[in-house]
Amino acid sequence: MQDDYLKELKRLEKEIAIQTQRTKVFETRRDNENVAFSNDIQIIRKRVVDYERHIKKLKHHVDKEDTESLIKELQNQQLTEMDLGKLADEIHKIEEDITETKRFKFKM
């Protein structure tokens, strides 16, 4: 009887060790995803601020009815780099990453 309990105890100890290792792996993955997510959010916030700044410049030219400056600003190379569609795609990708991450909730 005692041998059976010892075997069961050893089996449970192995199971605890395995589950502890799995927990560490999940925690590491979660921490890495959290850092990546935070970085993505910071990048998107910076881009939104850049877009707002650009829109304010354009609005200022429109308010002053300064057509030449408005045209120059619209032809500016930075505008081609500032693609709202690309920003929307990045936001959508982050939303998908969040949804996928929620599927991997750790259960003990």
C-alpha cells in the first residue's frame, strides 16, 4: 500500500514539475507579447500624432486660403509616407493578435 502511495506521490511530483515548466513558458510568452503589443501601441500613437499635426497644417492653410502652400504641403513626400490605409491595417493586425492571444488563456 505504501509503495502505491509513493508511486502516486512521485507521479504527482512529476506532474507538478511539468505544469510548473508549462506555466513558465506561458508567462514568458505572455510577457513577450505584452512588450510587443506595448511597442505597437506606442508606434501607432506616434503615427496618429503625426497625422493630427499634418491635418492641422492643412487646416491652417485652408483657413488662410493659402492655396499655394496647401498644394505644396499636399505634394510633400511625408504625406506619401503617411498612409492612413496602412495605419488602419496595422491597427487591424493588432486587434487580430489580441484575439489570437485571448485564445491561449492559461488554465490551471
